[in-house]
Amino acid sequence: MMPSDPFRICKLPYDMCVLVTVTVVLLFGFSATSNAAPKSDIWERWTTHDANAITSMDHQIWDIFLKKYVTPGGNGVNRVAYKKVPIDDKKSLKHYITTLAGKPVSQFNKNEQLAYWVNLYNALTVQVILDAYPVSSIRDIDISPGLFSDGPWGKKLLEIEGEEISLNDIEHRILRPIWKDPRLHYALNCASLGCPNLGLNAVTAQNSEDYLNEAAHTFINHKRAISEHYGKLYASSIYDWFMEDFGDSEVSVLKHLRTYADASLLIILDGKKSISGYDYDWALNDAEPLKTKIKKRRGS
């Protein structure tokens, strides 16, 4: 994910960063301040599955972790008590992730694989936060490779079936292109207030359909997703960054929103055909946030 200010995370003196950015623009014809999110680009080797497999994966450790440390906020935003996670539970979380990494995921059926990748993505994200804590935003954890690296998404965090895997790989090369289900955006959590909630329980092959529907309904009917100001609609940047997943137009985004909207939201959406602006809050979804909070708009 590219930040709105590449000079903030460039690992060179400021003047050199400016020079490098100008050079990049001149040579390649694009700006380092692009707000485009990674495209959906299928990693074919992960399409392998066994439709007849009946073996299930155990996500109990992750389920217990979520129930202990994720708390629904009064404003509808789930928060994580990162500060309260003791060493033993941090070790348990890492053990869970390591155990998942050792599974022959290609030999499972697609329902098990869906739960596997969603849980792994969310557990890895929490582990990244815990390893760097305290931080005020996940975007401050600049461990991704590259001169203008921002956040942890590009770093290879573990190996599965001989392949090095990053968070970006899981989201943009596996889940999005293989399942082609826009509801996945509501199940994946990037540890930010603007993101759909981290769930209170693990995803399983048995509950995945209900989980995705509930996650979509919860987020869409919260002001983070869509709100009206002086007759104009403002939406989460998720619908801007990943518009292709929602039909590739604002009209199709609004159609998607209506599918899960409660009666009060349907009234707001009635007759609307466009979105006036997008916003996203990158502040950490911490139960005990730092005094200095971060609120940034993509591309601002």
C-alpha cells in the first residue's frame, strides 16, 4: 500500500528522496504518490485444492485469542487490547501461525482454504502489531522491501509449501483473485479504525458464509462505510481502492451497499448515483490508543 507522503518513509535524506521521486516520475511516467491499491493478480499455484477432502483445520487458538482480546466498542468499532497480551499468549499466537504455515493447504477443500487464508491474514496482522507495539498506526511499521516501503504488507512473513508469503500475497494474489468475493474485504482486518472489524471469533469452513454476510452487514451499516452530509455521500476508501471488486463503478458500489443496507441506510441511498468523496482512518484499533492519534486520507 502506497502512502500519501512517500518522503515520510523514504530511507534517505529528504533532498535525496525528492530527487529520487522526480527521477522515478521522469523515467517511468507515474507519481510515487499514486493512491492505487495493489491489483488482483492471481497466483495460480494456490488454486490447487481437493474438492473431496474432508479434513478440517483447527482454529481454536485463534478463536480463544479473539474472544480474550477483541472488545466491541460503544461506537461499533471492535478494538484489540494489544497492551494486555502476555508473553504466553503471544507465543500461542505464533505457534498457531507456525502450525498453519506447516499445513498442506493445497490438499484441503476450498471452504477450508478460505477459512485458512482469512484467519492467517488476520492473525499475522495482529502478530505484526504485537511485535512492533506500541505504535499509533500499522503504517508506521515500515518493514516492507523497497525505497518507498510503507507498512508491513510487502514483507515475506512466512513460508508455506515452499513459497514465501506476504500479507499482500494473501489478499491480492490468493483471496481476491481466486474467490472473487467482495465480502472478503469485510473479513480482512488491517488493524485500523477505518477497517472493517476484526471479528470476535475465527472463521471456519462451516461458518464462513454467515461470517462474511454478517461482516458485510455490520460494516456497511456503520458510518465508516457510507454516510451522508448535506445531501452528498461519502464512503470508505475501500470502495475507491478496490472498486473493481465491487463492479468497477460507483453505481455498482451503491448497488452492493443496498444489498446489505438496513432500512435507515436505504433511505439515504435512495436515488443516489455517485459518491462525493472517500476517507479512511489509519489510527490503530487499539483498546488503549496512544495519545497521538493518526487520521490520514489516502492520496491526501
